[in-house]
Amino acid sequence: MSTAAAPASIARPQVRLTQNLINGQWVDAADGKTFNTYNPSTGEVIAEVPHSSAEDVDRAVKAARAAFESGPWPKMSAREYGNLLFKLADLIEENKEELAALEVLNNGKPISEVMAADLPLVISTYRYFAGWADKVYGDTIPVDRAMGRFFTYTRKEPIGVAGQIIPWNFPLLMQCWKWSAALATGNTVVLKPAEQTPLSALRVAELAMEAGYPDGVINVVQGLGDTGAAITEHPGVDKIAFTGHYETAQKIMASASKTLKRITFELGGKSPNIVFADADIDTAVQGAMAGIFFNQGEVCCAGSRLFVEEAVHAEFVDRFKQMAESRRIGDPFDPATEQGAQISQEQFDKIMGYIESGKKEGAQCITGGERVGDKGWFIKPTIFDHVNNDMRIARDEIFGPVVTVLPFTDHKQLIAQANDTVYGLAAAVWTRDITKAFNIANNVKAGTVWVNCYNTFDAGAPFGGYKFSGQGRECGRDALNNYLETKTVWVNLGDE
Ligand code: NAI
Ligand code: MG
């Protein structure tokens, strides 16, 4: 992850784009309905955005279908798909401060993080998949000679129209993970941003049109869950890519089953972050901080179950608490701010509910546990100590700045405890002992394992989950397969 410092200050943006983008046109919902989008750091309404109905979704899907079947898009070469993505990445880079400001305004995350983490990842990921576009190809297959002489080969073809439904915690990055792989492989897309964060996607869509995407290749429909459901039900959509809660994924799977859509999911987690007594405690404490408090804890792979070996538990927790208490919370536009606001009243209430539940279940809240200020949705970094794995706060994804510390002694039970969750997105281990590190890396059921690090991401490194944390992988070569069909062609070469 880049560590580029945020500029001294970034201007608060003017919100210009709020409409849907369908077939290259900016349009309102057909029935004129809207919903409000908020600034999480003040609780104030920023703008009204179209609440799209099934009719709007139908228009977007028809545009995406026409662009896929008969527009200029299917006649373009893979190299042109790559060049368009390179162009888009360049335009995002040229406009990164404006995009960062929109993200901060609508999400509440600190500007320093958006500039150091979100945007560099977005730009490098568009470029990474731009590079793949003209390197996707099939095989020639040696087949049984007894049947005759054949030239048999595979073609990698785009699936078609991809419906993409994304969450609010990393709006620009989630759009990028969905668009970059889909567009590099020649699909067309209908994106529904999260209702909490509709704004930044529209500016990227405008830049994509400027880059030269033909009308209908990219479409953005704004809306709530019912808008997402209309995408999953639409028979003209070939594939759904979703990031969010597993209960929503269950609904999507049921709905998409009627038309047997291809599906990939990136869902939540309750990731174990394991600190052995032989670890470098200073870096492990910093890793625990980044693991849970990065992005206000609104991270699918947050290290929310912190297993600490008993021998260093007291010392570790003491330093961790001090660091948590020194964290700067407040105006996300202030470059010195380390932690911004939670996304919404709903998430704020959910997190506060878990804090109450942890106290009732007998865990010790050693710091935090309360709101900061009286406007906006800010919550203090919160540490629960002496948690056991059966408590609700250790089982459910809280998706906020709340960590559960679980002291351990028995190394054999540790793996079983770490895996005792429905989730399997990520895990981390802090140790100087290579045997312990590999033991965890091999035996924990998770899509990513970090050894002496946390939250490192790269466009080339596959990311996704075991179990309830998802299916399929984003980033890396693996992500291309989310958007490809394999066609096998047999050519009879006749007699020699
Ligand atoms: P959600 O899963 O309900 O929403 C994510 C997206 O799905 C949004 O765009 C939403 O409009 C859409 N959606 C909602 N219902 C739908 C349906 N029936 N069909 C199709 N699309 C639908 O997540 P929500 O309500 O925003 O957050 C609830 C919890 O989910 C969070 O507290 C957190 O635990 C988890 N979550 C996990 C994320 C991750 O990165 N894995 C991201 C966001 C939330
Ligand atoms: Mg929901």
C-alpha cells in the first residue's frame, strides 16, 4: 500500500452528478422517485439520488445487452479494451483529489486514508487489469487420435451483461474491482452503487465516457435493495457480482437461481488476528490497530477477533489500549484525522447495540464504547477484553471500531477456535517462529493469510473468502475467470 501523504487540505467538493447513467445518457428514475444521501460526519443530506425501479433497471440492462451484442464494443480488439482501461486510470489519476473529496464527503472516511490507500489501489488496479486485457487466451488441446484428426482449441469469451451490486465501505475500490475485471474481458456492466454512497461512482462513470467507452457498455443505476433485487431477477443479466452481507447474498442466490446466473460473492468476515508471545509486540500492536480500526472498522477482512497468547496478554492489551486512546477522531477532511464517521445511523445503531450486548455478556470494555460528539456518527475505538468465542460480539460481524480480545494458552486448540466461525475471509499471525507461522497459514480456513502484516492489498493478489465469506476471487488472474466463459472448438481436419 502506498504511503503518500495527503495534501495539506482538499476542497470540499461541489456535487454535480446525481442521476443514473443509462446508454450514455444522464437520466432520472422513470417515475421520478428519489432517496437522500447523507454526509456521515454531519448527518446532513447532501443530495437526492434516483431511486430506480425495475423499469429503469430494464432500460439499463437492454442498453448493456445491445452494446454487448451489436454495438462497436464486440468488434473492438482486446488491446483496445486494455487501452480504454489505461485511459480511465489516467483520468482518475488526473482527478484524484476531486474523487477523494467526493468519497470523504459521502462516506465519512479520513482524507489521509483515501489518498494513501483507496485511490492508489484504484488506479493501480485499473492499470493491472488493463494489462491483462490482451493476455487472455485459450489453449490448443491434444485429443485422442483414434477419433480422427482434429484441431481442438478453447476460446475465452465474455459472459455478457454483468449486474454488479456493491457496498459503501470502499465505494471507488469496489466499483473498480467490479469494472476492471469485467471490462478487461469484454463484458458490459450495470452497476448499482450502495444507497449510502452513490456519488463517487458517477464521476468515475463520467470519466469512463470521456475515456471513450461506447454508449451502453457501462451503466449506473442508483437505488436501494429493491433496485438490486430487480437486477438479480432480470433475465437479461448473465452474471451477478455482489459484495455485502451474506444474508443479502442468500437472497441474491435464490433470486438468481431462477435464471441460473453466474454468481460471485465477496462477503463479510470475523477474521482471527493471532499474536504469539514471541512476536515483536510493537509491530503486533500496530498491526492490531490497523487490523480493526482502519476505515472505522468498516472492513470485510477486519481483524475483529484478536487472539493474544496469555504470556504477553497484559502487556499487549495495555499498549493496545494506549494506542487506541490516542487515535485522532473527527472531521474526515482534516488531514490529521485518523478515524472518521461510521456510514449511517443504521450502522451506528447496530454497532452501539453490539457494544451493549458485549457488556451484558460479561466481556470487559476496557476502552471506548461510546459516541464522539453530538452530530455525525462517530464512535470511539472500542476494545473488549476477556471475550470468549461464543459471545455474540465474537461471532457476528460488527463492522465498526470494536475488537474482541481472546486470550489463549493452548496452541492446539487455537486453530480450532480460529476456524470456529461461519466466515473465512482473512487471518493474520504475529510470530518470529516460522513453524508457527506456516502452521497457521496452512490450517486456517481463510482466503487471505497475513504473516507479520495486516491489510496489505495488491491488484495482483487474489482476494475472497471461504465458507460464508464468499465465492470466487477478486484481483489477480483469478478475477478474470469471474467474467469468462470457455468455448471449446473442434475442427475436423479430415484424412491426412
Ligand atoms: P447489504 O448486503 O444489504 O447491501 C450491500 C448492497 O446490496 C447495497 O448496494 C444494497 O442496496 C444491495 N442490496 C440490498 N438488498 C438487496 C437485495 N435483496 N438484492 C440485491 N441487492 C440488494 O449490506 P448493508 O445493509 O449495507 O450492511 C449490513 C451489513 O453487511 C454490515 O453491517 C456489514 O456487516 C455487512 N457488509 C459487508 C460488506 C463487505 O465488504 N463484505 C460491505 C457492506 C456491508
Ligand atoms: Mg442491507
